[in-house]
Amino acid sequence: MTMMRTEIETRRKRYAMQRLSLAMKRLIQVDSADERIMATRWVVAWGRAVGERRFEPMWHESVTQALAASARSQNAASRAQ
């Protein structure tokens, strides 16, 4: 039974690491602030699944920067009108 549980956990972790890799590739390739926020959330979620807690600070920093950029662009657009 222990062997079976270990195999299942190994498969789950391997799957989560594959998804984390895909999420990180997507994050690198995004163009808009909204896409960056969503991609960062997926990186954090899959990072947690594989036990990587170091992605959490990165998420907060990225979201803060994206929200600030979005607010600046909205302010600029409203001033232009």
C-alpha cells in the first residue's frame, strides 16, 4: 500500500510540475496586463501544488505592478478624452 501511495504522489507531483512549466512559459509570453495577472495566478497555483512557496511573493509583486500599469493607462485614456 505504501508503494502504491508513493507512486500516486510521484505521478501527481510530476503532472503538477509539467503544468507549472507550461504556466511559466505562458507567463513569459503574455502581452497584456490582464493576461499577465491570470498567467501569474496559474504559476502560483501550480507552484503550490509542487510545493514551491517561492512563487507567492512574485505573484503579489506582479499583480501590484499590473494593477498600477492598468490604472495609469486608464488615467491617460480618460485625460485624452
